Amino acid sequence: MEDWRNGGFGLYLHWPFCASKCPYCDFNSHVVAEIDQGRWQKAYLSEIARLGAETESRLLNTVFFGGGTPSLMDPDLVAAIIETIRATWPMANDLEVTLEANPGSVEAGRFRGYREAGVNRVSMGLQALNDDDLRRLGRLHTVAEARAAFDIARNTFDRVSFDLIYARQHQSLADWRAELTEALSMAVDHLSLYQLTIEDGTAFGARAAAGKLKGLPEDDSAADMYAVTQEVTDAAGLNAYEVSNHARPGAESRHNLIYWRYGDYVGIGPGAHGRLTLNGGRVATDTPTAPLPWLSQVETKGHGERERQALSLKDQASEYLMMGLRLAEGLDLARYAYLAGESINMNIINDLEDIGMVCSTPERLIATDRGRMVLNAVIRELLVA
């Protein structure tokens, strides 16, 4: 069996446009005055046809419209893309089609159009349930608008997730506990909960470098917020199935599980990455990040990719380790050994077990709650091993 089948097969489509650029965001998103959605439709459909020809016999498990703000896409554009996807690959009976949305771009009619097009899951970027913090984060919506948008989504789709950011400026542990409790009261079955990180190249990064980003929590306070996150979500029945993602059983993001279980996925759009097993080998794909150069390349060269990178089995083993340890289910040790050509050094595993960072069985290696808090350091130790 080809290794990718352990994770499944999905398609990621990147819509690179936003109404505004948030100061903390380092995603590939852009603000422009006009978007020729018909021109973008032709490019997306061309890429689906090209990549579909390479993978046409694959059973497609998931589709994810990410961004940017895909809820700025015309429903007719989303419908044309999904129709072409359905004509290109055989579909899983439980195909998951997710679209990311920002509350300010949510309209009932537009969302009905997405549902009729085939979208069956929405992921919303609420980010905070506090108007002062929303303004600090550069968000264009208010809490009232976020709640109204969430209600529209819940009335339109069976599956709705939303994101929150914690360890924000001037946020106390009690503030976060209260906000998380409020979020859980909104009858949600999936939450993505991210600690605010200050990235180079963002407005927040520049402010922090100039000493102008005040009120960020100390490391110990941020760690306490992470611990409270686990406590409150566990009590509500939304366990962490991944480091930052919590869901009721059965409500997990199937698309993101393809990444974490190291399946194959097509990446289409500016800045989109992919992993594809072709002709007995696996390649990494990526694309130009700037929207117009990507669009122009598709139109003039017939493809939107940079040069593909062949991944050795050891490369694949390292990527699988980095992704798999993010999951509560952990890493399949036999699968890792197959890819790497050797097992992980048991002395390193034992050392990490002794200090409470991991637990293991003959079949699996799992990061503990304590290990998840410093997961990058745990992964470094295992990769060195």
C-alpha cells in the first residue's frame, strides 16, 4: 500500500484576498481594490484539470477553501470550482467541503449559495469575544456581528467551527477562562484555539521590535492559559485531538487530519503547498505567493507551480514525525520505521518518557500534555535521534 493512503487525499484551494490585513497575520493574504473573479475561475479550473490528470483515480476525501477570506468569493465561483472537482475525481461518500469565513463577510444569501454549491462545513475567524481586543487585533467586526454571523452559519450548515486567539494583550487568566466558557456556550462542536505569536514581517512584529506592543503575557502566564484551555474544553467534551484543535467525537476537521496523518493533498492557488505521491515517489509542490504572478503564470505557462522537490524517504519520515506528534493519537512507530529505514532510538524515547514529555506503546508514540506545551523541543530531540 502506498504510504499516503494512511492519511487520505484532499485538495486545498487558496483564495489570497482579504478586506483588510490584520496586524498579527503572516498568512499569504492581500488587499486589492478589484478582483476579476471570472479570470480567477479560469485559472482555478485549469489547475484542477492539470492536477486531476495526474491523480485522476484517487478517491477525494476533502476540499478546503482557505485564505485570505474565501467568504469574499462569489457563490457562483465556488459552485463552478466544486462542480469541476466532482467531475475530476471520484468522491468519498462523506466528502467534507470546508470554507473559511470572516464575520464581516457573512451574509445569509451568500451562505445559502455556498451550501447549494456543495460546501458542508464552515470555519469562522472570530478570534476574540471582546470588542476592545477585536480592535487591537485589527478585526473589522464586533462581537455582536460575530455572534450574528455565527448564527447564520449554524442555521445554514450542520458543521461550523470557529477560531479564537488567546494570550492577547492585557488578557488575564480569568478573562480567558470566561471567554472560553462563553465560546463553548454557543453550541459549537469544533474550536481552533491559538496562542498569539508575534511573527517577523507583520505589523505586530514591527511594533514589538520597537517596544510598542504592550501588555503581552509572560511565558508562564501563556502556559497557564494553555492549561486552562485543556481543562475547560475537556470538561465540555471538546477534547484536544490536535495541539490547537478541539472537537466533539466525529466533529474533527477531516481535511486537517489529512495533513497531520501525512496523507497526500493537492495545493492550488498563490502560496499553496502540496504533497503528492506520483510514479512511486513523493514530491513537495509550492507556488508563487503573490496573486498576480501566480495568475499570470497559469495563463501563460499552463501551470501555477514552482519546481517540484523530490522527498526522500527520510524526508518523509521527518515530516510524518513533525505532523503526527501534533495529534492526540500520536505517531505510528512501524510506519515511521518503514519511511526512515530504521526505528526511532529507544534511548531517546525512554529519556523523554522519564521526564514526562511522551508516552509510548510498542505501536505508538504520543506527546503528553506536558510534552505538547514544548512540542517543538520534543520533536527536535527525536529528529536528532
